[in-house]
Amino acid sequence: MPKGYIVARVDVDDADQYAVYAKGALEAMRIHGARILARGGRSEALEGEARKRNVILEFESYDKAKQYFHSPEYQKAREFRAPVSTGEFVLVEGYDGEQP
């Protein structure tokens, strides 16, 4: 079964309030079995608009990633992020086939 990935690209307007979100989001990640592949770190736009913060989470499956995002734990944390950030969150199914 292919893994599921959440890719988040975010610009943060209030670091203190975002830190409250991050604490709650980390707890939700722990509960839902997320593996953090990238969180913050160095980045650059190779094409298109860059965001200051980029996160990639890996889950056991597409459905598990979707359950995490819609979980009460994550949605509670999200209440702190939404008013102080702008960005995109994308759910992607991993590739489970032959490599070219």
C-alpha cells in the first residue's frame, strides 16, 4: 500500500501563536503516526513562489494522512495557525510502482 504525504508550505505572521499551533500539531502527529521528513530547514524556490516554512509528513497510507488532518487533535491545533499564516497544504499518495 502506498504511503500518504502531507506537504505544507507556509508563511507565518505571528511566530508566538504559530508556536502554540506547532506544539499541538506535534502531539497530533505523534497520535496519528506521522513521520516528519522535513520541518523548517533550508529551502529555495526552483520554480514558482517560495514560502518561508516547508513541512513534509509521511503516513502509513493516504487515508491515515487524511485522518490526521481532519482529526480533532489537529483541528484544535489548526485554530491557532489559520489566523496567523498563509499557505498551502496538499495530500499526496506515494508512488508504489516500478521506478523508471
